[in-house]
Amino acid sequence: MLIGVGGSGKQSLVRLASFMYEFKFKQIEIKKDYKEKDFNEFIKELMMESGVMGKEIAFTMTDSQILKESFLEDINNILNTGEVPNLMIGEDKDYIN
Amino acid sequence: MRNGAGGSGEDREWTVFDGPVDALWIENMNTVLDDNMTLCLANGQRIKLRPEMRMLFEVNDLRVASPATVSRCGMVYLTQEELGWEPYVKTWMTTKFPDDYPLNPVNKEYIMEQFEGTINIGLDKVRSYPLTEPIKTDNLQLVRSMCNILEIFLKDPKTQIKGDDTTQKKDLCAIFAFAYTFGLGSGLSDKSKDYFDSTVREQFKAASYPAGFTVFDYYFNQKEHCFKPWSEKVRDFEFVKEKPFFDIMVETDITYKHGYFLELLLGGGKPIFFTGETGVGKSVVIQNTLNRLAEKDLVPINLNFSAQTDSKRTQDSIGDKLENISRKVLGALAGKRNAVFVDDINMPMVETYGAQPPIELLRLLVDRGGLYERAEWEWKEVTNTTLIACAAPPLGGRSPLCPRFSTNFNLFCLPEATEGLLGTIFTSILGGFLKSWNFAEPVQGLKDMIVGSTIEIYTKISKELRATPSKFHYSFNLRDVSKVVQGILMTKNVSISNPDVATKLWVNEACRVFQDRLTDEEDREWFVNEIMELLSRTFKCNIEKDDIFGSTKVKFGDILKIDAGRVYEEIRDQSKLIKALEGQLEDYNDASTNKMNLVFFEDAVLHILRIMRSLR
């Protein structure tokens, strides 16, 4: 977790560091009416890319991107168990298999 | 209800409401509970109850029930004191060991005698000052826990008592003492266990416990008919080069003991609860045991609770992994068994009226052995599934669990690791690492100092720099110690050629883990002084303060050799470092549309090294 006043370059440094390790830098893109469903979709993509295709990703999230508390719940799940319950539905599972 | 009201006949019908009552949902029932006997639904429908219908509410307390509800119901207050443990034990004896069960009637009588003679003394002791339990239990729960252990022992063909009458009696006494110790005393805090020790010894003189450690440190060896310390069972630690750091586990008597009980109780299908402070290794023990058993016939289902967990999510996560056995039964495939492991079980937020919905759901699962499927609200039985819970004692975001839930578990409180034990654990990891990668002899010699100093600085920082509202993240736990060691394990022998570099490496790792979290100059300065003091006292080396904390600070990173195998090493040449960073920035700007313009001053460089260290 990086803490510091706004504009101190936290994100820029992360971008550069992940570039050096050839990690893909990913963030959620907030648009109007961003809902839990959009976030779920994002996490799913993230999991597909990292888990299925084996890419190394630096997923960055800023405090302004936490629109709903449930986002944190999902992230907590990823950090602790490495999965988000009920993220994938039938067709996703078929695709993975 | 509707079905009941539409029915006919003279049979009585009961509707049981099992769970907490609050002032909201039950308020809608007011009309149905009084003389009107009419249920008014939100959609305007009215259902008139037949006189044969009754309602029964089963609750833990009436703290939040409104007088309107209380006055409408007749109350029956059941206390444990009145019931006592005797009826339970008698029922247990007759149902688990019926007359045709091959257990000698003499032995049965002996067990009952033992129960009568010892349980009350043990229970009184557990409830007396100064013994404490991090998670509250009730007397019946303790007796039940004990019966669980005893039952598994007596029923398993491997541990069934054999031999002539005198050996049988002696073994039985020892097994009883063993079940007594871990049934009644396993939930006690570390110090309380020492007090409980004498109680057990006094009452089970015939079990002949060896002197030396407490009764909690022994298991009963049935082949040799005597108690042996758990530590004898512990395998020596072997460092495996390829194993990722998080999978390394050093077995100790504590992890072995609790892993053993987990396996034992899982075998008998009894729910288990592990508690203990953060970082004592609760989850690790459970995970390791489950993984080991998964190779045989166990299907682990892992859940992690947080403040935001709700009951629907919980049910989805569990239901997802259960197999459909038949239309009304969920469970495991043939020849398999499920273990639902819920970590941080006491995290869910407590709602206004004091209930935790996910907990109530799990209570249904352990208490009633089933769940209501949500689409049709149909009862589904869940078979072959055992619940394992794990949580630190309630404090902060953790709330006390509903007693009606926690009473179902065999509770184990894992002791906090002593400094000596921590030293052994981390020295064997670090020593194994240094040795297997052929680090220089003098560097290997530093392992005790590195581990000792890390533990010392951890103990000191968690004592002196406490969390306050403005520094709420000053919470240090054992994971931080392991992170320092993990940092050292990133290096290769070529880059750490002499003890001086190794010492600097330790300083760097300790700073990254502990100092980077500190928010003001005063705390940071305190930390620097602690480090310097340790360097001169423990390491006895003459590194100057200016060398590592001066205008250019000690730096470690892999940036100079990022393309050549990412060697994590000390970076001395400042200009080379900046040149490398600038080169990388140029590449980045060439490759991306969003150009960045960064100046690499000292702090920026340090920050980027910190980020890279975490990303590695």
C-alpha cells in the first residue's frame, strides 16, 4: 500500500516499476454509472489474463476508485484465498476447461 | 403457514422460528401472535390460522425483542445449570455405545464413574479465577468436546483398547485423562493452561503423566502404554530450494499437535474452531492439514470472511462447491468428504440488532445439518461436510460470536509462539537457505544474529510504537518477522559475499518491513537508533550510521541486472542506478502514449526500489 499526498507520483512510480518487470499495468476505468457488475467483469478479465493466459499483471487501485465497499470485499478475497466466489458462471468455466 | 391454514384435521401443527428475534420482522407478526390469529402479508393477503397451529421461537436472548412481542408469547427459560452435563453424557453413552457395541461393560461403567468423579472439578477449575478463555465456551460445550475426542478414540479400530483387564483399565484411564485435558482445557489461554495442568495431574494419578512439561505437551502412546511428548513426533525441517516461501512450514510440537486434532476430529465429522492471536499459525496449520488430507479423500472448501460478507454470499460460496446427491441432499461425491474452512469467521459486521447473518446461516449448517435453498426455500440436507472455523479473539473489527453457534465446536486456542520457538523456526529456514545455496561460511554464521535481531526489533516495535487513531496502521504481527526473512531469501550467494553486505542486507530488509510503515520523523529516528544499537551490540560490526542512514541510504535492488537474471544485490554506485532508471523511463516513454517526466531524486529512487522489492 502506498500512502502519500496527492501528486507525489505514487502512480507514476508504480507504472515505471511494473514496466521494468514487464508486468502489465491495469486499473479499472471509472465511467458514468460504474456498478458492481462492471467491477466483476473487470476482475473476471483480470483473472482470465493472469490465471488462464499466465500474464504477469500489476493491478493498481486508488482510493478514488473504491466506489462500493463490495470492491474491497472482492479484493480481500483475492488477497486471502486467490479467488472471488461465484465470479465465473457456467460458460466461463467451460472456456477455462 | 399458508399450507397449514389450508389444511384440516385435528393434528397440531408447529412452526419453529430458530434464530435471533429483533424488533423489525417480528413486529409484522403481532397480529398473528395475539387473539386475532391472522397473518397479514405485505401484499395485503390475510391468512387466518386454525386453532391447532402453534408458533415456537427459539432464541438466545430477548435483548432486542420489543415488549409487544414478549407479552404475546409464553416464555420458557432453559438454563444449562439446571440441565447439567449428566443427561448429555448418559445419552451419549447409550446412543454411541449401545448394548451390542463391543465395549466391555466394565469399561463403560468405569468411564461413567470417571465422568462423575472428575468433570465437576474440571469445570469449576476452568471457571475459576484467574483462568481465562479468549473465546467464551459453555460447560456443556466442554463436556461435549471431551466426549467427541473420547468417542473417536474408542470407536477407531486403530486406537481401540485391547489387552487384559489391567492394561485395558490403565489405557482407558490415560485416554480419559487425554480427552479430559484437551476437551475441557484446550480453549484456555496460555497461562491458564498451566493452572489447569495441576488439576488434571491430581485427578488422574493413575495415568502417570511424566513430570517436566504440562499435560498439554503429551500424547498417549498406545503401543508403549505411556505418555510421550508431542515434540518427539516432530519431523526435522528440511529446506527445499524450489519451494516458494509461502509454502515453507517448520513443524513444531504446536503445529503437529493441532494438525493431529484437526485430522482426528475431521475423521469423526466434528466441527472444530481454532483461535489464537494473529500470526500464531492457525490458518497455516489448517491449510497444511487439509492439503495433506486432500490427497486422500478430503475436498476442502475455503472461505474467507470480512466485514462485508453477507449470508447470501456465504451460501453461494458453499453451495457452489457442494455436489447434488439427490433432490433434497447436498454433500460430497461417493468416497469423499467435504471440509468447509471459514477463516476470520468473526469478521462479519454486526447489524443493528446484534445478529451476524452469515453466522446464523452457518449455525443452521452445523446445528441442523442443512440449508434452505434460496429459490424455493426448500430445505436441503447437507451430508458428509464438516465445518472448520478459525478466528482471532474478538477485538477491534472482530465481534463475539453468537453462543448458540460457537457451542457446536471443539475449541482450540493456539498458544503464542515464544521467542525461543520463533528463533528456532526462522533460524532453520534461514540456515537451510544459506547452506543449500552455498553462501560463504562467515555469512552463514550470521544467521542466529539476523533472526535474533529481527525478533528483538519486532518485539520492541510492537511494544513501543502502539497503534493510535492517527497511526492506526501501526499493527505489527509475526508476518512481519517472516517478511524480513523472506526478503533475505531473495538474494544469491554471489551478491552477498561477506558479512558486511549481509548485515546491510538485513538492515535494508528490516527497514523496508518496519520503518517504511512509520509516518513521522520521530518514529523513524527511533527505529534508526534501535537498528544502530543492535548492530553494535549483536552484530558487533563497525558500520557507521552515515554509511547506511546518511545522505545516501543503503539500497538493495535488482535494477542493474534486471535483464541478466534479476540479481537482488546492494547498489552502491548512485550514478549507475540513476542512469539505469533513466534508461528504463526512456523505454517506457517510447512504448506508451502517456509520456511521463520523472526526476530521480533520492526519495523517488528509494520509493521505486521499494515498489520493485514488493513486486518481485
